[in-house]
Amino acid sequence: MERDAIAQLEPRIDASFAHACELLLGVTGRVIVTGMGKSGHIASKIAATLASTGTPAFYVHPAEASHGDIGMITVDDAVIALSNSGRSPEVVTLLPLLKRLGIPLVSMTGNPASPLAEASDAHLDTGVDTEACPLNLAPTSSTTTALVMGDALAIALLEARGFSAEDFAFSHPGGTLGKKLLLKVEDVMHTGTAIPRVEPSTPLSAALLEISRKGLGMTTVTGPEDVLVGIFTDGDLRRALDEAVDVRNTPISELMTRGAKTIGPNMLAAEALRIMEENKITSLVVQRGDHMVGVIHLMNLLHAGIA
């Protein structure tokens, strides 16, 4: 039943919808979303979606607005008001106050002939034939259509503003998506004395001590000025043991892997994860130009919430 109600919304993405978008795009302040009861819960979610997709917005409770919170609304703002009947007293009471402010009013109702709809600069019809509730009383289908219409508004505004994935990440720095789009290799890599490193002439025994001390399961092999020569990993160690090499006297240069996988410090940490997964490895050397500046390990990405 709710699916059918949503399907009926498609032809309502019309000139009124476009006008609502134009009004909201022209706002220099914020979009205030309001509604009472179940419509209020939907209004709060719509405000959150708008705010996270490039349209500054917040929810104001209509009853509280009549007792002082109307002061949150300025002449630079716009209002989106939700009421299935279009007659919610708490919302209708605000209409003269909003008119006095002279700000755009967009309404979502199931009754185009209601006081709220008629007082609006743009009306979006979210009406349904019947609620999903068997008593046809509890707001179910009607709240779903209002939510979907709100999402449609938010996404239309997002596209009109050219809101990018990077913009979205900026407003979601604590989430996994935000981290994947914002966190760089240099933010999580090992640097300085935390980098496992030995010289090419270092014997295998000393290289193993360095690996043990730094705890990354590998060591870099570097020449003068931190120029990367190679790396030595647990895979190289297994091969060395299979060949029964002299642990105390064999230089690491004879056992290391040349041409290690590297990444730049300004690359996204998510790209480091992709390279590791693609090559079935657990660490990357971080280079700036020809010079090694760090090492990033899979555990760094796990701790950062990337992997």
C-alpha cells in the first residue's frame, strides 16, 4: 500500500516542485522545517537530510515557535511546513507570523485546499488514497510520501548546488564515508623513528630485530637520504629460511624485495587500502618524490575505520 502511495508521487514532481526548489535555492539564510506529531518527526528528518546535503536547515517545533522559538526564524530564511490535513492548529497559527516576516513558505500536505496549502508560495501534494493502517487512521502512507517528497527536494537541491562527494564527506567527518573521502595517508602513516628501516648491508639477524622492535612485520631497506632500495617482509623471511641462509652474515640486500609498492602521503587512505587488497599485501611505503617519508600498515587503516 505504501509502495503504491510512493508511485503516485512521480507525476507530482511538477512545476510546483520546481518552484519550491527555486524558492529554497534563493534563500541566503536557513531552511526551517516544521510539523506537528508524526509530521514533526518527518520534518525533523527532512531538515537533517537537507543540512547534510548542502542546504543549511533545522527543525523548529510549531508549538514552541508560538512560545518564543519563532525568534529562530529570520527574514533571510524560508520555511517548509508539513501537515497531512493542512489544518494542524499549531502550524496554522504560525501563518500570520511567517507572512509578517515575508519569507518563502513551502508546504507539504494531503489537502491542496487547506489553509496551509493556500497560504504557501509553493505547495507539494503528498496526499494518499488511504493509510496503510487497517483503521485508516495512523499516519503511515502519508508520512512515507512526505518523507519521500522531502528526500526528492533535498536531492534536487543537492544537484542544483553541485554538491560533491567531498562536500558530503566534510559534513560527515565522523562516519565511515567521510573518513574514506577525507582521511589521507599522511594522517595515519608511521613516521620518523616508528618507521622500520635498515641499510642494504645490514645482516638478516639485525633486520629481524628491527622488524620485531617496530612491530609492522616488515622493514624498509634504504640508502642515503632515505632513498628506498627495497623492503623485507615475512614472505622474504620464509624464503630465506627455506634456503637455509646464514642469518648472521647474509646482508639484507641479497634477500629483500626490490620495487616495493609505494603511495604518496597526500593520497587518500582508502586508496592505500585498495592497493593493499589488490596486491594482497599489508603495508605500503610512503614516498614524497624519491624519498621515503613513512610506512602505512593495514592495522592503521583498521584503527582509523577505513578497512
